[in-house]
Amino acid sequence: MESMAKVLLVEDNEMNRDMLSRRLIRKGYEVVIAVDGEQAVTMAISESPQLILMDMSLPIIDGWTATKQIKGHPDGAHIPIIALTAHAMASDRERAIAAGCDDYDTKPIEIKRLLQKMEALIN
């Protein structure tokens, strides 16, 4: 990866957020952080990230709603979003894709698998 891709990490759990952001930074990503769905929508537009990692269970507005709002905005429609959720049911994946997510990954995050998904969407 020549240039550092900017990733918006949307995660309300501090431990998850710290761990994932540190690992992404080590891999050369620039990481900006939102802690709730409302902040995610604002930052998706103001920060113009190359990719969004969206936790689905968020305070204020949930990840499903935030994704719909970002994808519905002219400046956000093109940004790939990977849903992150602890729910590993097929229906959750379908729901994430229906909300506008481009891919889906389950928690606990397996960093190697997530990085492959991220690189596929950024490139």
C-alpha cells in the first residue's frame, strides 16, 4: 500500500476501539474514530475516509441507520463500509448488505481476514 488509506473506525467499546485502531495504524492505515452512529455520519462526510469499519450496535443511532444515512448522502455513497458485529448469523450479513454495507465481518475481529476484506474494497 503506497499511500496511507484513511479508515473511519466506528466503535463504542473502548477496548475494541483501542486494539483495532492500534493494529490498523501498525499496518499503515490512518485511523479516525467515531464512538456513536451520529458521529459516524458526520465524520464520514467531513473526513472523506477511503473505508468505514462500522460497529452495528452503537449508541444514539445504530450502525444500520448510520450506514443508510452515509450511503444516502452524495459525499458518502461511494465509501465502502464493512459491518462489524458480534452476531454471526446469515440474516445479520443479509441485513448489513441490505443497509448498504459492502462487506461484513464478525467479532472477535480476526485481523488478517479483516485486512484482506479492507484491501479488496480500497483497491
